[in-house]
Amino acid sequence: MTTSPTSTADPQTTAAPTTPASALTESAAALVPLLRENAARTEADRRVAEENIAALSEAGLFRLTVPRRLGGHEADFRTFLEVTSELARGCGSTAWVATLINVCNWMVGLYPERTQQEVWGGNPDARVCGVLAPSATSQAVEGGLVVTGRWGYASGSLHSRWACLGIPVVDVSGDQTDQGFALIAMDELTIEDTWHVAGMRGTGSNTLVADEVFVPAHRIMSVTQAVEGTCPTEHKDEALYRSALVPVLALVLPARRWAWPRPGWTWSPLLSPKDGASRTPSTGAPGRPRQRRSSWSRRPS
């Protein structure tokens, strides 16, 4: 069994200054030439080029939904979508990974302060990926759950330090009482290379594997309570993290598919030649097969 690490982060993190939405969008637009230059390599390597990751990180574009008190931008969702749409004009895979990481970062903002400090207290650029389908088993132990499972289509996992994963929540008798989102450090997981597809190869949407990983209770969030608007964050005055869970996830995770075409991919062929856009057809969303609708949003029976 893997034991979850204990954070030594300093809880007194300096809040970041407010960054205008226009500045974030402009930063994204400035990266488009670099992303275009690296797009073919990203697809060939089946992962986002590290140069792209470094550039987005330096521009603060992985911190769109990180709380301002922990060094993030705490940007609204309109800004979030405008930024990722700009990135998509350069590279669809890079934009998709940035989108998924930012929405998973937003989910961490729903957890208790203790958990948020463990993720961002020492590094506001720490990235979180996620798969919400509860494809795992759990065992109740003192202080939390021991989790074993496999989660496919984990976009951005090759560039993340944490993963937010769907799990069944069980009692000591093994009966399921809820469904949960478990936050697990990537060094406690294995990445299985399963993302061999025709398009959007650069998203690196491989499979995450956990083998008897202990997850402490403060890193497990109830799906039922989150859907009803009750989240464990103590910062009830932060409007961004009071947003309704399902509509937020619907921005990037439609009910019948795990992917959708980013607006930038649609606009790209329509841009003027001076913008450097190709006249070839736009790229679609990751070629993930249709899945049985997950039960993560249902209440336990």
C-alpha cells in the first residue's frame, strides 16, 4: 500500500495581484506562433512539447483557476474560455491539455484549505489532471480510503503533479455510501501508455493506475454534496468556487462525449493568410470512443 505524503507547505502564501482578463488573453495570443511551430512535434511525440508547457507556465496560463490567495489568477470562466480558444489557434492538443488542467485546478479550489495548501502552497504552478469516472475500488481504513483502479483518457497527465480521480466511497463493511473525487499525487500513480489514436495524439491521454494507494479523508470530496453545492472549502466568499459543479464541467465535458471542438480549431481555417493559418480543414476533438454514461453524478442508492 502506498502512503500519501505529508505536506510541509507554508500556509502563509502571498496573494497574487489581479491580472486583467485582456492581459491573459493577449498572453495566450502571443504564444500562438510558438504553438504552431511545435504542433507537428507535439502530435508525433504524443505529448505536448515541453517548450509549450514551459511557455504556458511562464505566462501563468496554468494558473487561471488557482485561487488568488495562493498565487493564481482566479479568473472567471469567460476569461478561461477566451484564453484556451486563443491557444487552440496554435495547437489543439496544447489547448485541450490547458483546458483540462485548468478545470481540474478549479476543482481543487473546492477542497479544504489544507488540501489546497498541499497542492499549491509551495508552487502555484502545480498542475492537476483528472478523470471523474469512478473506475476503481475502495477500502475504508482509519483516516481515509485505500484505492485501487484504472482511469483512462487522462489528458495532461504527463505534465501534472496531481490527479483528481473518481472513486466509490465505502464504509467499513464495504458498502458504497457515496461517490467521491480523490486527489492523488502523480508519484503515487503509474501512467500506462494507452493513447494510440489517429488524431489529437499530443494530448497524451493515457491511463492512470493506482495500486492500493492511501488517500486521506481531507483529499476526498463527496460528489453528491458537490453537485448540491456543498463543498468543503472554507473560503465561502470566493465566488469562482461557488459556481455550480455540473455546469462548470459541462464547459469541457459534455454529457455524451469526453471531448468537444475548441472554438479556436473552428476559427483557424478562416483566419487571414497573414495570420499564418493553414487553409486545411480544422482539427476535431480528441478521438475518444463513446463510453457508457458514467454514474458519477447520480446519488448512491
